[in-house]
Amino acid sequence: MALAAALVFAGAAGLAPAQERAAAGDPRAGRRLAGGQCAACHGNDGIAVLPEAPNLAGQKAGYTAAQLRHYRSGERKHEQMTVVSQGLSDQQIADLAAWYEAIQVEATVPGR
């Protein structure tokens, strides 16, 4: 039933079958890609190693994918991210987003 609902949603959103598959992403493929391109700033585990780079661990895949597409299109500007995202396919973006979402992050609220 969940698959049928997902297909209806994807159809309503106007996604073609290839886009539906790409939207899912493969965390293992994303992990391999992140280790090569993203780790220098965002860390191997999605915890940034540079103070100006955001942590990506635990970030929702839809948000991460949207931001990478915005950098790639020029809608969002950042010199380094624009250069990096230019070489990414839609599938690679989905894979990276799936990888970062798959990393579990634990938060501790102060005073509790």
C-alpha cells in the first residue's frame, strides 16, 4: 500500500520513472562519493571539519538534494559549492542526500 501511495504522490508531483528512482538515492553510493568530494569540508561522517562548513549528518535528503540542485543551477551562490555541484548528476545528488540522511545524529537539549 505504501508503494502505491508513493507512486501516486510521485505521479502527482510530475516525476518521470527515472526521476522517481533517482529521488530515492543509494546511501552506499553516496558514502563513496562523499568520501571523495565532500569530506574535505563536511567530514567523512557529515560532521564538518571546517568552521564555515555546515554539518550534513542527519540532514533530510529532500533538503540536501534541493540545495545541491540550487547550487548546480546557480540559484544559490557559493563559489566552491557551485564548482562541486556542477559535476554532479541528479542520481549522484540523490545518493549524497540519502547518505547524509542515513547518518543518525543524537541531540542533547541543555538543561534536561
